[in-house]
Amino acid sequence: MVICHDDLVSQSSNVEPPQMGSSEGAGSVGAGSVPGRGTWPALPEPLAVQVVDSHCHLDIAYDESRHGPALGVDDALKYAAAVGVTRVVNVGYDLDSSRFSVKLAQSHDSVVAAVALHPNEAPRLADLGTFDECFAAIVELTNHERVRAVGETGLDYYRTPPAGRDAQEESFRRHIDLAKRRNLALVIHDRDAHDDVVRVLLEEGPPERVVFHCFSGGAELVATCAEHAWYMSFAGPVTFKANDSLRVALVTAPDDLLLVETDAPFLAPFPHRGKPNASYLIPVTLRAMSQVRDVDENKLAETVSGNTLRAFGSW
């Protein structure tokens, strides 16, 4: 029996939808709020140009003691579409979530899948002696036509102690090889490990399309990504008040390598920090990005939409 992770399958809910940010634009979604301790943020003003959430986790069940009832998958996609986020990349982090991602992409035209074993999952599975079996199952999942990326994979020195880093790096190398063999994008989780992520990528030889998920580097990493044409996907942290260095990175990143994401249900953008995140909050982050880069939001939306299609293919 493969031991990979607890099942974290999102449960559909009968909750009322979040309140609209205004009376305009969302049409049939209607008004209301999610009850419980804490609330889901209001729907923002819709975008005029449709965009893609390039990284989210629709399978993760929210902690009801903190956020109230979970937001079901169908509701999450409906609310996102209502504000112009018409497509999403649902990303796996273990075997169960990767299987979920494939099934979701098969049943929803607005979703494509990424599959992988997260860098923090790799040493745990290695200790259990089940990494090879789980990875073989991930390899099998990449045969599905709705799988467009291998990820999220990479290195995480924040949560994994030094004793687990060899297993983490070996997992990363195997995921890189898989992305190249399958001609899929590679979605990278890079936390406090910029230099080693780049080192391993260059040692292995990167696949044609590489995405730095939730980009957290500075000017040096931007320059490296620009040199190798690696995509940089910005999320809620770019809106946090203390992250001036991340905003400097955003300003210097080339137009043709920019993506936007939520990493939902994590990293809700300001002013919703600390609340659950969802793909319908992409407009908040994209508008903040447009202000930082001093570019019209519609032009930025067109740019990131085109980049996302080049990174992950058409839906």
C-alpha cells in the first residue's frame, strides 16, 4: 500500500456566495456571504480581459474553525469566472492531490492539471520507503492529455531540515527529467533555496518551459530567469506592505515572462491577508501588479494571459 498523504478532497458546500465588491459586473453570481468564524473576501470588480490563475489547489479542504464552511470546487470556479478568471492550473503536491488534479481537469474544461511530489513530501516518503512507488504513479499520471506540467517540485529550505535535503534534491532532479521526457512545463517551488534551485536546474538541463511559482527572489534571480527565459509567477505576497524587494523584482521582470497566481487557499493578497484565498481574488493581485509596473491593467492582463498559454498550452 502506498502511503502518500491524507486525502484532502474539497467538499462541495451549500453556502451562500461571497458578497460582491460592488453592484456591477458579476451578474448571476448574486450577493450573500459565507457564514462562520471569519469570512471569505468580497468578489472584486471583474477584469475586462480574461486571465488564468496559473497556480491553485482546489482540493484542499479549508479549516472550518478558522474560515467557516469550505468553498466547493464548482463554486470556486464559478466565482472566478464571474470576475474574469476563466481558467486555472490546478497543481498537485502529493499523489492523492495529483490524482485529484487530473480528475478535475478531465471533468472541467476550465482546468488543466500539474502533478508532482512536493519538495517537503519527498523526504517524508523517502523515510517511509515509498518514494519510488509514489513517483512511478506520478509518472503514469503525466500520460493524461489534461496534464500540462510537472509540479510543484523544487527545494524548500524553510520547512525541511538539512537531513532531508538530499532526498529533496534527488526528487527535484527526477521531476526535471520527467518534465523533459514528457515535454511538460516544470512548476518550481523555491523557498529560501534560490541558489541551489538554479544550480540543480542548470546541472540537469532545464525543460523548455520553467515556471517559478510564487516568485520570491530579488533582482539577481530575476536576471537569471530572464537569461534562461524562465517564467516568474507573482502571487499575493507582492501586495504585502513589507515586500518592497519583491516589488522591485516585479518592476525589473520582462513582460514576456510574467504570470499571476493565487496559490489558493494560501497567500490571500492585501487587504485580505490572513483570510482564505481563491482564484476570484486574482484581480486584486493583478491590479496591484499593474500599479507597481505602471501599466494599464488591461494591457497587463493581456500580457499574462498570453504568457500563461505559452507556458501551459491551450485549454
